[in-house]
Amino acid sequence: MDTEAQHTERDRSSRPSGTEHRSDPQGPEERSRSAFSAWIADWVPGGRITLTLLVLLTFLLLISTFVLRPFQIPSGSMQQGLRIGDRVLVNRLAYSFGEWPLRGDVVVFDGTELFGDGDYIKRVVGVGGDHVVCCDTQGRIRVNDRSVDESSFLYPGDSPSTVPFDVVVPAGSLFVLGDHRADSSDSRDHLGSPGGGMVPLDAVIGRADWIVWPFGHATHLDRPDAYTRVPAPVAEGADG
């Protein structure tokens, strides 16, 4: 028997017929993507690039609304740490999960009904229940009978306050001061006004956590150690 002929016949019989069905190189998923891309190109001017920009802008808007909000320092009331024109990022979630502002935090709040139109940025000196007094025999502010050394952030040459005061911060409120005490309109200036110059917690927008501009001045805003030894307030209904 001619074995070479047998191999040839088997090879021919194993070849696929010309009518055999070939698989579609584009499956349903690929065809769907192509159709979607074509629809985007027709519906959105600029196609994918414009859609990407819209998604990015939406994402940034959501971040700005619910997470981080940029804020420009409008005055010199928080010098020398925060200078006029600095941009800071305000953490809007800092006090959203049962947390309260702490003494030493730098907060941004809606001051429309307190100090006038617009938002303000100040440092928290007293929380609900605190007894805040100015000043002790060395000219320092006292909180809950503990003198506070504010020299690490107070504007050089400023005294803690030239205005004497003796207040108990109501529950649900904050007593706030600027770091540049000689150039700050804060709780001291509104002690005789309705609310006594106190900032309601529901007016607080968030905590200033970062200076992001200018780049040469960029830094994280840490809470100073000045208030760490202040005891808890004695008054009932304290917030922190």
C-alpha cells in the first residue's frame, strides 16, 4: 500500500470546508462599545475629550461641595501663619461624623449673621462650656482656669488681647479669635451683640487643613499644643 497517498487523503479530509462558519472577531461587548463611542461622538461636541472634561468637572464640583473647599485668605487677621491671598483647603467632613471643633483648630464659618457678610476664618479658643478670661497677671488668656501660651502662633508683637473679657461659651457654640489680635474682628468685638460674639456650630463650614498656594508657603495646618493642658469644662452641656 502507498502510505504517502494515505497521508495525503487524510490531510485533505481534515481541512475545513469552505462553508464552515467563522467566529465574529468583534463580540457583542466590542460592538456595544463601538456603538457607544459613535453615539458619544454624535451627541457630545468634541466626543470623548469633552465627555472626559465634563466628568472631571463634575467630580471636582462634588469634591468642592461635600469634601474640600478652597478658601482665599481675605485679610491679615490670621497672620503670620495665614497671609493675605493664601489659598487654603477647608475640610468639610472634619466635623461631619460626630466630631466637634477642638481648641486650636482653624475653622471657616458663615459669618453673615454674626460679623457681617461673607465667610470668616479664625482660631477656636473656647468650645461649649469653656470659661474664657482675659487676662492673667502675665497677660495670657485663661481657659478653664488654665493659662495658655499662644506665642507659637500669635502675631509677633501682639498681646493676647487688649480687650478684657470674661465669658462662658454656651453649649453648641465657639469662641474664636484671630492670630493677629490687633487686626482681627472676632468674638471680642461682638460680646455685646445678640449671641455674644459666639459662633454656632451649625455655621461652621469646616476646618482649614492645608495651605496650597503659593507653593512656597504650602504646608499642613497642625493644631498647636498650646491648649493640650486645658482641662475639660466644668459647665454641663459641654461640646468638647
